[in-house]
Amino acid sequence: MTKSFMNPGFGTRTEPAGVVASAFAVLRVLSQTRTPVGVTFLASEVGIPKTTAHRLLEQMAAEGVVERRERRWSLGPGIQDLARSVHPTPLVAAAQPRLEAMSKATGATLFLHHYFHHSLEEVSSAYGSQVGRLVSVAEQELAVRHPSSALWRALKSGELSTEYREVRPECNCMAVSLPLPMDSTAVLSLARPVGAQLEDLKRPMQRMASLIHSDLRRLTG
């Protein structure tokens, strides 16, 4: 049996019965919050005991679906990987394997964003172990969209661009744009911790952007 209750900002909800339903309810709340939140907030929004919420979060964190930083929780990279694996677009199919290979080889975090009609959408990502120890997934996603980020510089210049500790003091970043069909653009960006050089990855980044573009043309005919 379930019971209804009201949560400010989220409307009327129904308290879920069962572990799986509770886990999905937690994920739904996290998907609607723009910043990491505490377990007390999550338990209140979902309508479950705080101890239950904490146990669910710890279990999902072990699978990479959520992550914790300084006692606050946000969605983890695993949830995005699941979504992309179900219905991958041609752009994701062309980019994701290359982003993952580069991230695994270098420990860097990589993003691919689609820019169309003044709108920026993340379509692919690979979170590196080096950056993940310093900056949470949610913070990385905010940083890459910052007005001073290498991503926006690459969009404006059309060339490979870099920024050093300007957005996040822990990281240096670079980005390169690549053209897409229908007068849209994608931007490939990479972040490494301060102390890890960017120079040695400039050519591989440009090469990867070119290969993604070629693979996309092949996949779309």
C-alpha cells in the first residue's frame, strides 16, 4: 500500500513500496536537482527513512549510478552510460568508444557536446580517474559549460583552445570543435589535473575529432 504526500518544489508524490521503487524514486529526485543534495533532503522527498535512503545511495554508488562528495549526492556517470547504451544516436556511437579509450589511457575526463540553435547538449562523456578524485561529476558538468571554459573558446574561435585553472583551480582543459550536418557543431573537450600536461594531448585530440567526424559520416551515409 502507498500513501501520498506533498513535497515543496516537486509536487504531490506517492511513497514507493519496495527497494527497487525507492531506488528509482531517489534517482528521479537527483535528476531534478541541479546541485548535489544531502541524504536528509532525499529521504524527505522520497518519503523513506533516512537510514534506508543512505543504504540505497551506498549501494547505487558502488555501481557508479550515484556519487557522493562532502556528504552530498548527485547522479553518477553510470546512469548516463545506461541511457546512452539503450538508444545510442549515430553521434554517440561514433564518439563514445573513442572518448572511453582516451580517458582510460590518460586518466582525463572527456565530454562531447552538441551545439545547435544556441543550445548546448551533452551527448557523450568519459570520466577519468585522475579528475574524478578532485572534482565530482556534477561539478565537472558545470565547469565545462562555464562561460570562460575551453569549450566556449573553441566554439567562438573554431580552433583548438585551452584554459589553465581559470574555471576550476584543480584542472587544465582544452577543447576542439567539429562540424556536424544541418549547420550544427560538436565540441570535444578534455580536462586533466593541474600538473598533468595538455601539450602532449593536443594532436591526439584533433585526431580524435577528425575520426569522430569521419565515423559519423560513415554511420549516417
